[in-house]
Amino acid sequence: MKFFLDTANIDEIREMNATGLLDGVTTNPSLIKKAGRDFFEVITEIAGEVDGPVSAETVAHDHETMLKEGFKCAKIADNIAVKVPLTVDGLKTCKVLRSEGILVNVTLCFSANQALLAAKAGATFISPFVGRHDDNGMNGMELIEDIRLIYDNYGFETEILVASVRHPVHILESARIGADVATMPIGPMKQLFNHPLTKSGLEGFDKDWASTGFSIL
């Protein structure tokens, strides 16, 4: 499973990229607002920091304008994945961009039917929002299961990019189901490292090592 960081904060990206575990980055208008920086400046910097896909989201609702925005975003760097909404105009835009060899991330997916449409439009990534699904009394993981089954049934190459990740259990369950990617804020990514037995074990080793009086350096 690939790990993407869901942020427009370059410091967070550099911190996690240094671990060697970061495969890409996703952004959206809300994250750009939070970063408080020029859109093109921050996307250019992120694309230069990571080797994997960097999602840059269009903001227009109509196909013609969305397509122009998509082409402009794609020119930023070769690893840009243009992000479009799961609407009729969004999928029309997806189809054209993909015909030009541009990566496309179709976002705001909340049903398996929508995911099927995105795959038929040739999307590189489909982004089902599991956390928001859970917030509305539905089961986000059942959505991922349904999409995985449908994509496997027909051999679709669209990658399932699990979004709106709230905690490590979302990541674990997504990996069990066989999702291709999970994108997450830095908090849940850091939580993946944590276990109380790891902490207590390290404390025990430290105590025993200190009592030996030895030094490796």
C-alpha cells in the first residue's frame, strides 16, 4: 500500500519524506487556504520535494474552465495529478486529461457507482472519503470493499486512494481490503509508529544498556 500525505504544509512533507515512507501528496483548496501561500508556489515546491504524484485540485465547476485549469496545473511538473470532482463535468474533464497522458485524481467519491463511473472515465485514482462516510452514519470500509470488488471484477486499473482518513484503523482496514493508496494527515501517519510495547521495550533496553557502562561511539 502506498502512503500519501494529505497536506499543503511543506515542513510536514519534508519531515515524513525523510523517513522514506512517503509515496505522494494530496492537496485541496481547504489545505491550500490553511497553508496561507500562493497555490502555484506551494504546489511547485511540493512537486519538487517528492517523487510521487502530487494532487492539485481544480476549482471550476464547468468542463471548459475545469479543463483549462487542469492543463495549467499539469504544466507545473511531470508528477502532478490533476484533481477533479466526481461530477459529469469532472469526468468529462478526466477523460480528456487522461487522453493527453495526464494523471487524474477523481475526488469526493461517496458510492461504488460513482467509483465505477470514474474508472470507466479512465481515472488514475479514485478518492472515496471514508471519514465523511462514517460521519453520516454509513460504513466507509464497506465502500472500499465494494469498490475493490467491482474494480477486480472488470480489471480496472484505477487505483483506490482512500481519503478522509481519521485514524490508524482506517489505514489498517484499507490495507486488509487491498486499497492501493491511503492519504492521511500527518497525525494518523505518525500514530502508525506508536505501540506501548515498543515504548516500554525501548525503555528497558535503555536502562540495561546504561547499567553496562559501555558506549558504541
